[in-house]
Amino acid sequence: MSEKLDVKKSWDAYRARHRRFDIVDVPELQYLMVDGHGDPNSAAFAEAVAALYPVAYRLRSASRRALDRDYVVPPLEGLWWADDMASFTTARDKSRWDWTLMILVPEWIGAALFAGVEGSDGVRLEALAEGRCVQTLHVGSFDDEGPVLARLHDEVIPGHGLVPTGRHHEIYLGDFRRVPPERRRTILRQPVRAA
């Protein structure tokens, strides 16, 4: 079996620095995805998380058996957006949020292997091309992200002659269901383009 891929240890896009904003170029990647709407403390959000993980682990097992290739199942990620960005950054009106939960899968996983995985109803395999992004590491509660996001959008991005494109992206570096809020580590990422 080839060396086990662990994106958190080997890819710059999965590393960020606390209180620093870095510009990274993220290649097109493919993910397991589930869409939803509303408060992330809702049952629908918990059900989406519960739908993704079994498929991710079954797909990893299928990769080991069929392709002799192994990897560490990457962390949970989320794309977040709202019709009014203030409801996301400053007002934090969670009832108005839309989201797509995701788990990255390696490029060698194809549609045929995914189609053969049991229990994948409601989960899709889809590519995401973000390109240039600005990201930082937030340590603490999700409810404390607002000021960091406001700084990212109001100061950092315009200060580099950039404008946001695409959706706000979060990467949860630990299992937020088990980690105390003050110790959560989340990469906050925003795709950008030249102004």
C-alpha cells in the first residue's frame, strides 16, 4: 500500500496561523457534499454531519480495497452564505444561513467508486475550484468568529486590493461536537479576486 495521505500535514490549504491572514492558492478539489439551511444547532445540521461521515469512511475503505491507496479522512468543512452578508458577519442571524457541509476526498476517487459506496443517498461527490483565497485560524467559539470575519472582509481583503468571490469556507480541525468551544480550531477562508 502506498503512503497514507494526510492533508492536514501535507497541504498548505489545510494549515493556517492564528491572528495572521495568509493568501493561499487552492486547487480544484473534490468533496462529499450535503446542502442545508438554517441554524447549525438544528437537527437538520446534525443529520447532515451524520450522513457525511459514514460515507467518507466507507469510501476510504473502498479505496484501500480497490485501489490499494489509503488516506486519513479529512476534517469536516462548510461553505456558508446568506442573502444579506451582515446576517452572517455581524448580526449573526443563524436562521438565515445557507450551508453546504463537505468532506474532502482524494483526486483518485472517481464517480464509479463513489457510486458503489453503500448509504450515499443524499450525499454527492462534486468538485470545488476556489483558486486564490485569504484564510486565518480562529481559536474559540463559533459565536466569536464575527469580529474576525468583519476584519477579513472590511480590512484585510480590501487592503490587498482584493474583493470576495464565492462562499465563506470553514474547516473544522477537530470534532466540534467533542471539543469545548473555547478550544475549537477553525480555518476561516474566503475566495478572492483582484478588485
